[in-house]
Amino acid sequence: MTDEHHNSVSEPQGEWLKKMADTGNSFLEKAYALSSPSEARDLYDRWANSYDRDLDELDYAFPANAASALVNAMGTDDISDLRILDAGCGTGLVGAILASEYNATNVDGLDISPGMLAIAQRTHAYKVLTEADLTKRIARQDGEYDAVICVGTLTKGHVGPAVLDEFVRVVRKGGIVDATVLATIWESGGFKAKVDELKASGRAEVLGDGAVGLRKGETTGGILLLLKKL
């Protein structure tokens, strides 16, 4: 990826933060400065009740974009029986979209914040919701899922690229990993290098790693990563 691309994707993030500041909401700015799982748990517990409303005001587009990409990558319009893990599910924005728009009925969710999980429970989009720290091994069996989707978690101050190894591990052969990565940390945060490693080792095929809009109406700001387990 070129330096020119990096320059082009920094502006949407800046506009995102500016709009957040204009609304008087500092949660996202604090989220980008997190330094430990315990800080993340505390912040998101405090943010849980207003999270959906805040992101709606910011025209957040990652959940819808990632859900659509997952369905396309699975190669079927019927994902009702597919086993899907929503890693870093938060308040259930992704699960709700998968359930309401794509009839998904077999989705599990993981998140570090009990407060967020309590909100996600109200969506009725998940079979099982579990508190989990994604900086550690995921407590799931090898090949347990048809797909993993991870939206808004691979960003500043959150979960590093090693989690991609875990995502690949818990999907079956031929399964899909669908993850959004904040574009400004795609290379500097080691995500591109990890994807190159997965590809070189023969563990995964890269189906896509193109730019995706952070907000509605934008085409940049994030990377939409699609991997197929080999």
C-alpha cells in the first residue's frame, strides 16, 4: 500500500473525530487512546447506553458494509444456518443487521464489555453472548464457525493483529474471516504484515483488502479484510 493511499484515508478519520467533538461526545476519542483491556472494559461499559445513538449520529457505516461483504463472500443469499462469530460485537449492531437483513439465526457474540453485551442481548440476534478479551486465545474449538466477522475492533488502542490467527483458527476450512481495520493502522499496526504472513504460510487466501467507508457516503477510512481459510 502506498503512502498516497495513507494520506487519502486520514481525512475521513479526522472528519469523524471532528464531528464527534462537535457533538460534545468524547467517548470515541478516549477509545482511540486505550492502553489496556481493563480500560477498554470500563470505557465501553460507560458508553453502552448511548453507543448506538452516538454512532448513528456519526453516520457509522462499517457494520452495514461488513455484513454485506460477508454475505457476498459466503456465496449464498441464505445464511440462516451458517455458524457466525461476531468478535467484538459491542451492542449488537452487526448481529442485528445479519438477523434483520440476511436472516442469520446462528450468530454468537464476544465482547470485553458486560455493559455492551447487555445491550446486545436485547437485539435477540445472538444465540450465545460471552464476555471475552480478544487479546487472548478465543475459547472456541478449531473450525467451530463458518465465518468470523469483526467490526470496529481492529482500531487504535484496541486489539492487535495477532487476533487474525485466532479468527482463522476458529473457522472451518473454506470459512470466511471478515474484519474492518482502521486504515491509518493497517500497516503501522502490523495488520498488513500479519495478513501477508497468513497468505505466505498457506493458512489463508486474501479475498479482499480494499478501502471501505468509515461513514455513510464515504469510500475510505477503513480497510475491509476478507480471508478464506485454506
